[in-house]
Amino acid sequence: MSAGLHGVIPAAGIGARMAAELPKQYLQIDGRTLLEISAQTLLRVPGMASLTIALHPDDDRARGLPLLQDLRVRFTTGGKERADSVLAALLAIAGDEQGWVLVHDAARPGLPLAAVQRLIERVVSAGQGGILALPVVDTVKQADARGRIEATLERGRLWRAQTPQMFRLGELTRALQQAVASGQAVTDEASAMEMAGHAVQLVPGSAANLKVTVPEDLALASWYLGAGENTCV
């Protein structure tokens, strides 16, 4: 790979939906925080030059975590929204506009290394950004304002977005800057790239790569890790 490869983890959230005392990125599986497990996965990717983690301004936990003492890890201050945190991390990576960046959720500890490598191979081969995602297999209902079924959606072309999401560093930086400046709501990096007119490819992900959002997700993520679904830990 001619251009550099960099990782970004936005971890400035407070994890309100987990109903826990700690932000969810600091919940643990077998003595390791979700943040450490997710970061370690990216650090094990061949050719990973740096990993930038965006933290809440009052967060003093991450810098002391043992698995984050790798010299490639750096920290920056995140923002109120995900896009703000990712943008802050991208701006902290200097001098590699043509490099590739992998943006990954701290709360996806079950990411298999094979899935990351599949994403990198597809993106670099095509020269086009992409994301890990899974096809929707359930019947999907659209609700009205009163919580009643309004329509049944055709699921054949629907996918559930995962992370990492991989793009050229310079292009993603500009796309997020435009979105933030215009007040556009973006829930992931692909949304910003779509708004900026870039094509984004879908790369099959993994069921093990679930996002820990509510308490029961933690047990499922732990099961995947224990069952050996994640080949990189």
C-alpha cells in the first residue's frame, strides 16, 4: 500500500443508553475495556501507522490504560457529536492527505481482523472508500408518528452499517467539514461522504462486529469473543 494507513476511534460519548456509571467504552470484558479491545484490533492491522482516539475533555482514563501505551496511539479532544470527534482526530493526523483512514467504534469489540483486512483489500483495490455492513435479513416495518405500521419496506437493498469505515483522509476531512459547517446531521462517516458526492462501497462485515448499545449487548459481545469469532484477540 503506497499511502499511509491510519486508525481513528471517536470515544467522547457518555454512553447514556447503557445506564452504567461509566461511559460504555470503559465497560469491561474479561478485564479489558471495550476501548482497549477495539483499539488493539486496529493496532494489529498490518501497516497501521497511527491510531488517534478522540476523548471527552474531562476524560482522564484512556491515557492510563495498559493496552493504549503503544507508541502509535495518540489522543485528541473530541466534540459533542460524533462528526466533531472524528473531524478533530482527522485534523490531528498531519501530512497524509492521500492516506487511508479507518474509523471504528470503540463499542464494537468483536471486530474480526479478517473483516478489517477484507475491507482494506476491497477499498485499496477499487481506489474507492467503503464500509463494513450486513444485509438486512429481518422484515422491516416503517412506523408512523403513533407507533403503528405505516409500510413494509423492501429489504433486498437494505444493509446495516458497521465500522470500520474507510476513506481517503483528505476527502473525509473535507466532507465532514462541509457537513459540520452546513449543520447537516451525519450519523456515520459514509453519510458525510455521500452528501459530498462520493460513491461508497458496501463490504460484507461480521455478526460478531455488533455495537454494544444496551446492557444485554455486552453479554453477547463477550460470547462472540469467548467463542473465538474474533480472530484478532
